[in-house]
Amino acid sequence: MTTPRLRRWTGASALALAVLCGPVATAAQADSFPVQDTLDDLVSEDGFPAALASVQDRDGTMRDYTAGQDDPPADGYVRIGSNTKTFTAVTVLQLVGEGKVELDGPVEKYLPGLLRGKGIDGRRITVRRLLQHTSGLPEYTDFLAKGALPYQHTYFQPRELLDMALRKPAQFAPGTKWAYTNTNYIVAGLLIEKVTGRPAIEEITNRTVKKLGLTRTYFPNVGDQALRTPHAKGYHRDDPSKPMTDVTTFDPSQAWTAGQMISTPSDLNRFFTALLDGKLLKPAQLKQMRTTVKVPELGPGGAYGLGLSSVKLSCGGRAWGHGGAIPGYYTTNAATDDGRAAAIAVTHLPTTPAAQKHVEQALDTTLCTQP
């Protein structure tokens, strides 16, 4: 379905066939940064139609860069795929902090009788295991294996996605392994709705997006297939021998709380910086979120917490983020504890391991060359 590297910080790659603002400076004011050259290379050498980046210094200064066709707007809207999982995990952990959800309680307590199947039992799967991808739940995105374009304008209900997963046996016994599975975060979305009595879209928006003032981040509602403007156009092809298709207009319901959200590179930087700064979670819940299991396939020192992953930077230290993939867009992004952050988006999914590696290396280079 996907290579281990593509699973790093995305996981919604399966959805794609395998989903506090400081002063702003222009790219021209940051000629010492290699970011522009890196984006140019991603377009000219790796064949991405366009690339966008937003870089945040330790002092909060934000710089935006673009490259490619269609005159991509600086800091334009893009589909952020599995970065949605971090927003979903934050909402669940906020409910934990309010005493409404037990992190190590069984999913059965909140969604009785929902998780049943061959080797699947909600009485054995805890909320933590959902967020950590150690539940053993099977993946539901296999229906995309032959291509995403037939489903570009198809609407899926969350329970429909879950039902597709539950027709298959468990991958492993809960807590015995780690496997990135979008199904976990569909269940997390259903849990949010059951506990709060409100739509998950509304809870995520009110508890995080509005709280932080992320004016360019949103969870598209039912039937909303468009991107707000200005946006970068996204492209996809199921067959590498055929021309690319414009998938900017796309129904993201196949991802829901696992990968449906839309944002901009700079807003992603603000979100992850605020998260690490403790502006969204109480200390106890943030500590749990950053408590990780080792996941070597994510890269050097790769680890995954609760909707949050981390890797070691080539220049030392760790970066925390997620990233995401959905037809038309691939994002890689992370922040550090000292205030650096970077988000890079390309407007086509990587088609080769080398292209994907170059995008991920661009993030490492950007974080390691910031002042």
C-alpha cells in the first residue's frame, strides 16, 4: 500500500491509494535560507506541480515560499490529510482532562457493542490504543487500492467507513503491535460525538481552531467539496501513464476525522507550536500525548504518541508533528520545543520513494537551518 517512509507522519497515504501569530517576513528577506531552492528542486527534479512552505523562527517570525505552476499563492489553502488526526486526538484528550473519557478505559464504555468482529472486541481496545495505533483494528481504505479518482465526488458516512473495516479480521491483539490505521480515528470521531452529543466537526472547531484563532483552518462540512481561496490546485492520477487530473474539488468524507481538514502551512505551524506550548491541553494530557512507542519505520529515532509523532533531526534534537496525504496534496510538517516550525506542502502525492524522501529531507533541512 505505502512504503514505511510514506507512513511517517501521514498514514492517510492509504487514503491516497496506498490522508499566536508572530511577525511575517517575505522570502526575499531570508535569502540565507535554502528553502526556495529546495522547493524549486521539488518541482523541477521530482515533478511536483507546485510546492508551498511556511517557516517559523524561534522568535515567531513566519516566512512563506512557493514554487511551481498555476502561480501557487503564498500560504494558500491545502488539504492537510492526516494532520487532522492530531486535531482529533487533542479533542479526545481534552475530554480526558475534563473527566468525561478515561484514556485507559475500554472503547466499549462509550460505544457499546460497536466494535465487534473476527478478533475485534471493543471491550479489549482502550481509548489510548485507538490514538496510539496499537488497537489492531483493520484498515478500511482498501477500496482505494485500484484508484481514488472513481471516488472523487463520492460521499461516505463515518459508519460506512467503519463497517468496511469491521468486515475484515483484526490485524493483531490489542496492545501487542503498532500499525498505522485510519480506522482508529474514525472510531475516535464517533467517540467524540457520543460523549459530547455534538458533531465531531463542531467540537474540533470550537475546542481548537477557534480557541487558537486559526482563521485559515477548517473542517469542511458535509457536501463541501471546494477549497476556499486562495488555494493551491491539487492533482492526482491513478495510472502513472495518464495525464494528471485536477482534484482540487474533492469530497474528503472518505477521511472524516482521520484526514478531512483544510489549512495553510502557516496555520499548521501555529497549531503545532501552540500544542507543544501547552495552550490546548493540560500538562497531564500533553505528557500522555508525548509518551511514545518506538516505531523504527518512521525514520531515525521514529516514535508515535497519541496522534503525534516525532523523529530525530539531523542537526540534533527532536521534531514533533504528523503530516498527511490525500489525493492532490501531501504535507510534511513539524515543530520543535524551542519554537521552530516548518510545513511543506506539494500538490501531488509522491510517486516514487525518492520523491517522497526529498520532501521529507526538505523538512529536516528547513528546521535545521532556521535561526
